[in-house]
Amino acid sequence: MPEGGINVERAQGPESRWSWVEVNLAALRRNVTAFKRQLERGVQLMCVVKADAYGHGAVPCMRVMHAAGASQFAVATVSEGVALREAGIEWPILILSEPPVDCVHTLVEYDLMPSVYTADFALALGEAAASAGRVARYHLAIDTGMTRIGVRRSDVVELRRTIDFHRGLECAGTFTHFATADVPDDWDFALQLNRFREAVEALRGAGLDAGLVHCDNTPGTVMHPECHFDMCRVGIGLYGLHPADITRPRIELEPVMSVRGRVVRVVYPNVGDGVGYGLTWRVPKKNIQVATVPIGYADGLARELSNQMDVLVDGTRCRQVGNICMDQFMFAVDVNSARAYRPSRPVEYGDVVTILGADGDERISAEEMAGLRNTINYEVVCDFGMRLEKIYT
């Protein structure tokens, strides 16, 4: 292994299946600390842990985040919030959209704060809270130009006046979401920010409490300190992934997720033998090994990566070959060492294979994989969180 590299020889996966996600909690803690340093004194950090913390496992990650200074958390769905409460999480949790009205009693029971942008939902929530002898806290979502969720900015004061009489409701926050916070000197970003400021000022001018005011996401937190306001909502950056290249010089982050497996079969096929469904790759010459690893598209390894991606074995890149299957993929190793520029040793049963992450001085990043899929790093890590067992280090 090259000096200074990462050693995966001692990687320990689950006994039941030789494939797993590794989550580096120390790296996560350092990333949270890096974002805390971006914030002014008194500005709170809300960590976004939707989609099981972007595939990293919400509960273990939240405990590290809170210990590192996070005060609030956000998820996408009511069921995600309920699962966290049932796991013993007691810190404030925001649902990042207005859920169906049928779940208002669940929100009250589990003390989950929904986003609110319609009067009918808000009043139903207030009734559910009052009937339980409680006050339901919510965050008012304002659509400032992304056209996704939120009350129209021109209707903000009217909505609040319509619902504020209810003794079962309390506005704990007011927020919007930026569409282009990662674009430098962007007119649309400036317009959204101006609209948000005007909406908050209108609320305050009408004598209405806006609660915690927040709008900055990961790129906004890094690039736009002028609108940190009372709290910043950070998501993808916590997990060591940059939302855009523009944030890289501004904050140092460490990828938290690695994906690894072990070789479960290795053979020397005959020249011309095909590999995988459709036999889309054939052995071109002698002394080519084909090895199988038990990770497939049901685990988040997209089938569109077939015959396009590399994996790492002993710090060396090897090409994945054949169509990726639901539960396995294959890769090839050229052991024609006399002619190879970087000869590879033969792989063996049980060898560790890195699909995402570092081995030695080589690394396969979520950005590399996203580029091959024509998607974003967010999707790559979320996909790997679906079925693979997580190992926390």
C-alpha cells in the first residue's frame, strides 16, 4: 500500500453478506464542526437528515451531529420523523413540507413540526393540538421563486392572520429555499433573497412573530453569510460532499461514506467467454480474471454504470465488466504482468473491493460515479443507503 494511503485490508463487513456501507463518524463530526465555524455567534445549525441521513443512517449520525453543536434537525416525511422519535431522538424535528391533513394527530403525538403553507392544514393541526391539550409548533414556508412548496409571498400576512387566532398553534420559524445558491453572482438568488426579506419584514410589520428565520442551505451557508439569519439548514455538506465546485475553496470537507464488498468468486474464463446478462463484455485475451462481488442495482449500484465504472482492489483500479445484476457485479483483472504498465496481482476469494471511497492513494468519489450516471452526488449516496448494512467506524 502506498505511504499515506488508506488501508482497507482489515475492513470488517457483516457476516451474512459480503457487502456493506462504511460510515466514518469521526469525519462526520469534523464536517459538522467545519460548518459550525462558518456561523456567527448565536446562529443555530439545523442538520438535514432526510432519506436516512442521505443513506448514512439517521440515528447514529444525529447523535454525532448534536454532540458537535447541531440544535435542530429536518426530515422529508412524517414517517421519517416518527421513526426518529421511536428511536429515542428528542431534539426538534422539522418536516420540510406540508404533509397530508390526515396525519395532524400523528404530528401532535410525536411533537413534529410541519411546514405550513395552507390555512386548512394549519387549522386542522391547531384543532388536533388543542384537543390533546398541546400547542403545535410549525414553520411557515414561503415560495420566493423556486415554485416547489410554500405560501406565495404576497399571501404571507393574510395566511398568518387567518390562522394566528388558534390557541393550538405557534409559529416556530419562517423559511424559504434557494434554487441557485451555488451559482456565483446569480440574479435569481438575489431576487429570492430580496423577496424573502420583504416577506419577513411584512410579517414583523404586521406585528406577527416570524420565529427562527432561515433560508441558507449547504451552498448558501458557505457562500452567503449575509443571510445566515437565525439558523442555517445544512444537508449534503455534512456528509462530506460539495454541492458544487464553487464551495470547495471555502470549506474543507471529508467524505463520510465508503462502499465495499468482498470477492465471492474468481475464475479465469476462456478467451471469448461472455460475462453477465446479455454477455455485453467478452474476455479479450488469456490471463484475465473475472471476479464477482455481491453488490448490485438493488443495493444502489446503478445498472447504467455497467462496463463504465472502476473499482479498487489493493489500491489499484480495475474495470467493472458485464451488465450489473440486481445483487452482484463482476470486474476484470489483467494479470498479464509482463506487458501491463501497472501489473495487477491476481485477486483472491475474500479480497476487499472498494466501490466508493479510498483504498491506498486511489479514490472513487461520489462525484466520479455521478458523472458517469449524469446525476448528482446526492443521488449516489442516497441510493447506497437502501439495502446495504451500515458499519460505523
